[in-house]
Amino acid sequence: MHFRLFLGHFGRSVATSSLLLGAVAAVACSDTGNVQTGNPNLGTAGAAGSSGPTTTGGSAAAGAPGTSGAAGTIAAAGGAGMPGTAGMTTGTSGAAGTAGSAGMAGAAGSTGVGGGSNMAGAVPSKGCGMAAPAMQTPGTFVKYTETIAASAVVTAKWQPRDYWVWVPPNYNPAHAYPTVFVGPGCGGTGDKSIPIQNASGNDAIVVGLDYSSAATGRDCFMTEAFPDPEVDYVEGTAANVKAAFCVDESRLFIEGFSSGSWIAYLEGCVDGGGGLFKGIGTATGNWQGSLPDTACKGPVAYMGAHDSGDPQSYNSYPGGRDHVLKLNGCTSPPVTTPYDPGSMVKAPGGKTISCVQYMGCKAPTVFCTTTGEGHSDQVDSGLSTFGYWKFWMALP
């Protein structure tokens, strides 16, 4: 699917007769502000029955029992975050007639149901409160096309770009979601890369990035030179997603595999440090040789993984990891402590995972070394899905 983004009297009626009839009270609901609160007045008690007619020498017949008050109606569901109020009063007992029974109290109205999730601490994007694009199917990656603004590095061939958006099955446009951008390796596409949604479930929006073969001349992101037009692509995509979906702008993350991992390192440098991205995750990738440390905004939360047996030497992990250690101001020489990536991360048979956290860093910094994975996206162990999600969600 493609489409473009440029981005609720007291009324009492009493029928009198020779016998007593109770009164029936109705309840009403009120809608206050953004929260619909139940105002279910309880049914008013039946009124006292009047004396029955008398005859000479006889006594008055007993008044018939007052009818019971009607049950209060259930309050409508409350709006975002606040519960509806409970029914206000109990019904009053009807006064006894000559022999009439008291009316029964009306039943209380139910409390209104709370609304959407609390967004305390979140920074809602422009898209919050707006319906998602008509063609966006929850629980499915949908492809979008955009035009990146021209710049000194974004020439005409770099302007047409694609990306994918996945929103949770229960997507709520009034709830600001953490959002994860994922870059695939060479030959991959944004909808079939690291499936972080397996770990985030209903708690995040996922944006899949696509490279442009027409621009790079190969099925990979352009990671060889800086300044890099891929920065404009990622920033432009983020702006469009924030305008169309309810994103928590304080919790954007980016991860990638291989070529996508290079993009994650790049964005961690130029758009980390309190900028666009709060944290990054890399699986088998490296740091651009031409990306200067002076281009980086500052420390960024980082979790990386690399297999000691990766046959692609240019994806050798020391480069990327060591740049981050310097960027984050970690203790030098490095001092580490074991890090637990979580119970959902398990090394497959015959393989190993060893994670450490670096000390003295200005942002949390974790690196995992695996064996037996080769040039891997680190998905089979759950490291780049459940492991990275646990790390990001624990960030202050």
C-alpha cells in the first residue's frame, strides 16, 4: 500500500389513585471536558401511599406498597485517564401510608470506565489526537513514499524515498508511543528487518527504513562518506512519522543490522546527545571512517552486539564500539561489569552471549560479544529484539 505524506429533572412523575404508587426517578449522565463522568442519581424512593377510603364503621384499607425506585443507569465510559464518578445519592425511603410499605431505594449507577493510557512524562508529537492515515493497518507494515528536501548533499536522485510504518494492533492516537527506527542490511527492506515489534508488542511504533538503490547504485545504505544524505532521509522520515502518528518524542530509538547498523551509528552521532534519538542499537556494523567525532552532538545510550567470528572484516566491532566509548566519555582504559540482557535472551545451542556494561560513561553503554552467529542480526537469541527493548525501556 502506498500513499504520500507531506507531510450526556430531577423529573418525577407521580400517578395518584386510591392506592399508593411509588415514584420513579431517572438518572442522567453528564459530559464534562474530555472526561465523560457518570452522574447516575440513584432511583428516588417510592412516595408514601395515601390512606385508603373509609366506610362507616370500617377501617381504611391499607395503601399498596410504593414501587421501587428505578435502577441508576451505568455511566458511560470515561475519556482519557480519568474515571467517571460514582452514583451520587441513595434513594430515600418512602413514608409509610396508613398501611403502605416504604418504597425501595434505587440502585446506584456504575462508575465510568477509565480512558486511554497515562502519558505522564511523554512528549506527544503533532500527530497525537489525530486519526492514523486511512490506509494504515494496525499490526501490519505499510509502505509510504516521501520526497526529501533538496540540500547540498540531497540531489534529485536522493529525494524519492520509501519507509514502512507498523503500529500496534490496539493503536490509540491519544497515547504517545516510543518509536523504534530499524535499518536492514544490504538486500533487505524495512518491513523485514530486525522484528523489534516481537519484543515491544503493543507498546511501540516501528518505522522500517529503506535504502535507495537508485541513489547508491547498490542494495545498501550509503555509508561511505560524510556529510551523508542518509541523515536527511532519517530526519525527514522522523518528521513525517511524528506528524501522522502519536509518537513520544522523548523516546525515539534507532537500530540496525549490518548496513543498517552503520546508519544507527551515524544517527547516534549526529542526532543523539539529547537530539532526535535517545538510544541506539547495533548488530554487526561499524562506524563510518569519514564520520568525525566533531559531528557528534554528545553521549547517547548504546547497546551493541557483534559476533567474534564475523567473516566481514570491514564490519569489525572495535571501530564502532570504541568510538561510542569515547563519545560517551567512558572510563579509559575500559572498566566493565557483567550485564544481564534479560530472561528472554538465550544463546542457541552451541553459541554463547557475553554482555558487559562500561563504567564511568555519561550515557548507559553496553556491548555483547557472541560466538557461533557469524554475520548475524542477532535475532535468533533475542538479543537485538528483547535485549535492546529491555535496555531502552530501563533508560532514565
